[in-house]
Amino acid sequence: MTHQLRSRDIIALGFMTFALFVGAGNIIFPPMVGLQAGEHVWTAAFGFLITAVGLPVLTVVALAKVGGGVDSLSTPIGKVAGVLLATVCYLAVGRFSLRRVQLPFLLKWGLRR
């Protein structure tokens, strides 16, 4: 099952992949980690490469291999288990970004002192 991608789709996929690997966190965070790591800078760099580069690459490869999204990826474990796993992953990651997303709204409405 192959089909030709339109130029618009290729450009959109290119921007999405660029944003995945070169987000603000991947530009600001590594120098800070290196500074705080001190003499353990290579251990910190290795850990950052695994989590900030290795995991996204693994995700892109896995999704390309199954040819779809989370529903295609979770086919072997079943639909209900796949939805449950995706929900748990979103909830686990979401709690770390909540403060980052919430802060501008609190500042705008004067709810933060």
C-alpha cells in the first residue's frame, strides 16, 4: 500500500520532523545540563542524546514501520489496551507540562503573586 505524497504533505511532514528534533527544549536545555553536570558532562550528554534524539528517532521509525498512528502501533495488544496505554502516556507526560502551559494564563489574569 503506497501512495504519492503531495508537496504540501511533504512540507508539513518536514516541519513536523524539524519541530520534533529542534524544539526550544533541545536548544536551551543542553547547555544548561552541561553546565550543571560539571565534570560529568559526557554522561549528561549521553543521557540527553538517548532521551532527546534516540527516543524520537525510535518513535518515527516505529510509526513508519507500522504505517499509521497509535492505533496501528497498538494492534498486537488490542484496541482497548492500546487506548489505555496511550491515555496513561499522555497523562504521565501532561503533568510535567501543565505548569509551563498554565503560567501565562495565571499571569494574564493576575492570579499569580
